Amino acid sequence: MKRQLFSLLFLLTIAVLTFAQSAKGGLAQAAPAEVGMSAKRLALLDAHIQKYIGEGTMPGGVFLIARKGKTVYYKNFGHTGLDKKDAYQKDNIFRLASMTKAVTTVSIMQLFEQGKLGLDDPIFYYIPGFAKTQVLDTFNPADSSYTTVPLERPVTIRHLLTHSSGISYGAFNPGKIQAIYEKNNANQFGLSHPTMTTAQMAEQIAKAPLIYQPGTQYMYGLNMEILGRIVEVVSGMPLNQYFKKNVFDPLGMDDTRFYLAKDKHDRIVPIYTYNKEKQMIMADKSSGIDPDYPMFADNNHYAGGGGLSGTTMDYAKFIQALCNGGSYNGVRILGRKTIDVMTSDQLIRQNENGKGFSQKPGLTYGLGFSLKTAAGQAINPKSPGTYEWGGAFNTKFFIDPAEELTFVGMTQIIPFVRPDFWDKLYAIIYGAIEE
């Protein structure tokens, strides 16, 4: 009896340790055939990626594909420096930029399913400055002066999640919008900031006029920065701490943070760009972005739309949890029905009026993610219901629940001049599915 009890306890201990090790180490690996994919077809990715590196279009990076919760492709390519001495490593840390938005979205949806906020709540409930926000009417390019009109309806959390709030990115929109945001000292947000806290950033953005009436059209903007502040207000925690407690620690995302600890600085890769001759060069502050922002001292500024940096495997765990219906290795971060809401078409009317996410039928937007519907089946092989996004430094992810398929691709180059690289890569991935 004692021997049987000891054996049982031993097996339970091994099971617990295996579980913990799996959560810490990442997705389990499998031969492609085990999950219905062709190893021969997936091997075509190697030549595809090497081709663009060899042409001098991109420096390299790390790429991961998982099906049915298991990794079938996880490789690093190229070199992090122009001298080609140091190869990219799987544990390299990349600036996630707008892939941060998915984490902020999940955090908002966590609070939603706990009844702590409503998707159609006016955001002035949480950030009082937005009670006074107006909408742009006329603009004088001679001196950047403008006039405004009152809101027809308040900005809501749903408007922020769908980029239909009227809040823009000044830096991405040269001309009228950029001038207005510059005038309101709201043109320097999105990654980090040397002096303003998250709260101060949100109040500053509230001072700029909306570019259009809320809910009337899609325009990519600083919406997730505002949502990050709302997470802080509702939870009573700084955004970095909320992410750590409710997303990163449960999923074992130990290398994903707004500001990296010093012992991780040597793992973050440089950013590339192109010179006038279209040759790759290292980006520096003259490009308008300080590449060192992930290594800045933490000053309580957390950009919910672009401030995070992390590893490929960390992000793979995060999107695997979403693909699984909200849980990973027995830890639930979001409810299945909440994900159903998050991945439903939220811009039906705007798309019909030609003011939605895309002019292509079937490419639309959910809450925090772009979304493919059945009407878009002819566009690419991704299944209807696939949701995805990317980051400014040429990072990508997608989640295809129908195929139980996830993908993370990490490089660091801005601007990337060959978007066909990704389209062809996706075609190879889907061509490898056999059953």
C-alpha cells in the first residue's frame, strides 16, 4: 500500500513539474505530420526567408508556427549586425510596437467580463478630460489654427477598440492632422515618453480635437494608449503591473515588458532602415525613433498601443491562449464567449459606407484585431474568423481558430519595402496543411 501511494505521489510530482516546465519553456514541439502538416512543404519557408535576407531586403529574424497547440516550425535566420558576426537567436527580444495593442485589448476584455466596465461606456467616466473634447471643423494651413464643433455622441470604449473614435496618429498623417496634433503637444506618443506618465499622456491626447465624429469611420490612432490608461483607472494598478499579474505571469511570458531589466539588454536586437541607395543600415535617433527606448528607466509611462518588447515564444504563448478559447496550460486569461465578441465584425455599417477598415469585402475589424470574414475567402488562404495584427518594426502574428493555427514572425526594420514577403510566406504555411 505504501509503495502504491509513493508511486502515485511520484507520478503526480512528475506531472506537476512537467506542466510547470511546459508553461515556462514554451509550446511543446511536434513533427508536422503529427498535426496534419507537411514537413517538406514547411521546409520551403527556409529558402523563402533566406531569399529576402540575401537580397538585402531584411536582416533576418525569428519565425514560429504552431498547429493544435504544438510548435511545428521555430527557426532563426540572419544576423543582427551589419558585420554578420552575431546570428539572430530564438531568445532575442524584439520591439513589439503595435502588437502591444492585442495585450491591451485582452486586458480591457478581462475587465469587461468581470463587469468592471462596459464596451459602450463613455470614456469620460474614466478620463474626465474627454468630457470637454470637441470635433475638428475647419483648419487654416497658414497658421494651423482650427475651429471645432460639439460631439454628436461621446467617445466610448468600443470606439477606442475599433479605432473609430476620431483619435488619430499625428505622426502618421502629414499635413492637417499632424499640424493639429503638434499644436496640442500630442504628436510624440506611441512608444515611450521621457517625462509624461500614462495618466498625463491620456489627458494630453484629450486636449486635441477629434478628426471626425465618433463611430462614423475607421482611422488608426492613439486609441490603445487611452485604453491602457482606462485599465489603470479601473484596476487601480499601473499598466505594467496589470499586464504582469493578469497576462504575463499566468502565461509564463517572462521576457515581455515595457522596460527591460539590465540583464536582458544584450538580447534586444537593433532596428534597421534603408539609406537613399535602398541599402540596409542601422537606424538611430536621426530616423525619428530612439531605438533604445526599451532600455529607458521606468518612469510610469506605458504606451498601451506600442510600448512592449518581447520574444517570439512569449508572444506565441499569448496568441495560443486566444486560439485555445482563452486558456493555455490550464490557465485561463479570457472567456470563450468574450473572445467571440472580440472577434466579431464591429464595423459593418462603416464598411458598407466605404469608411471602414478596408475597401475589400471580408477584411474588417473586430475589437483590437483585424478580422477576415467569409466574404474575404477569395483574398488569401486564411480561414474566415482569422484575426491578426502587426507592428511598425515589421513584426506579424495571426490566429486561425478554424485550423488551430498560429503564427509569429519577428524582424526589426522600418519601413519594410517588401510586404509581398509576408503574403508569400502565408501561402507556403497554408500549402503545408494536409489534413
